[in-house]
Amino acid sequence: MPRTLTLKNIPDELYCRLKIAAEMHRRSLNSEAIVCLENVLTPTRIAASERLARARQLRAELSAGQFQAQDIDSLKRQGRT
């Protein structure tokens, strides 16, 4: 059975962003809010191979720029000591 939820004290900027998104998707504010909540709260499984491929792609993109592999490794270790 559907429930009713009342949101209070929504920041103006967030409300405006939600309203714009609702208009872009041709939805009501209520429907857009539900879709946003579903997207955030519904767990999605990503295959390990896909996650690894994304990580490798990101690393390659970073390495092509200003970061080298050793720089990335050094940054990952910061704060772990």
C-alpha cells in the first residue's frame, strides 16, 4: 500500500533543481521525487569485471593527464598511516 511522505524545510536550491528535473522528464514534482529516491535507494549490482574495467579506464584517463600510477598509489596511501 502506498504511503504519504511530507518533506519539510527543503532548501530552495534543491527544490528548484527537483522542479527543473521534473519539467525535463515531464513528471510531477511528486513523481520526480519518487524516481530520485528509487534511484538512490534501490541497490544495483555491478559485476566485478565491469567494476574492474571502470577502474582501469579511470586510471588510464588519469595517467594520460597529470597523474602517474605512482602518484595515484601515493595519494591512496595518504591518511592510512
